[in-house]
Amino acid sequence: MSNLQGKRLLFLGGAVQCCKVVEAAKRLGVYTIVTDINASRPMREIADEILPYSVKDVDGIADWCSKNHVDGIMNLCIDAAQKVQEQLCREFGFPCYGTPEQVFALTNKSLRKESKVVQTKKQHCALR
């Protein structure tokens, strides 16, 4: 049995690129929750629960999280959700793979063009 059995992981966005990760989490016994307002996303068929929130709706997602138990928050490949993930992880005390400054550098295209290298802290998203 996995030590992740019964943990609840919130994924920001239901892009097709995230399907394999959600499927793997489910095989480990994780209850998967995905936020996405797009009704045609394939994630709707895979996740245990779908929340009809835009990945940019920090307040709505935070409100839902405060009323429902969540053990971790992930964003895999959606640029618009990078800042949201960092804000939510900080608010709820979850690990995040980037500091506010790193997320700013990651999501600011002008800054990225000016700098050839952006160092990141090696830290993985984890569940409590």
C-alpha cells in the first residue's frame, strides 16, 4: 500500500499534458481534484473531482481549499497557473518548487529574454 493512499491532491488546470501525472497519482491511491472551466478537457474523464474554477481564480480556489481538505497543490505545465500555485502553496503551507521571485522570473517573458540563466531551488511539490 502506498503512503499516499487517501491523500487529496489539487491540480491547477486540466491540460492534456497533465493526464499521465493524474493517472499515476490515482494508481498510488491519491484522490485527484482538477480545477478547469473548460468542459472539453480530457481530465474530466480521469480526475476524481472537477472544480469549475479558472486557474487564475486564486480567491475562489483558496476559498474552496479552506472548506475542503487538500494535502497538496500542483501545476504541471500551465504558465498562467504558476503564480497561483505559488500563492496557494504559501497560503496553505504546502511546499512549492519556486519562490515568489523565481515564479516571477519564470512567468515574465521580458525578464527571461534579458537573462540567459535563471537559477531555481531544487525542491519538489510534496504532500503533507
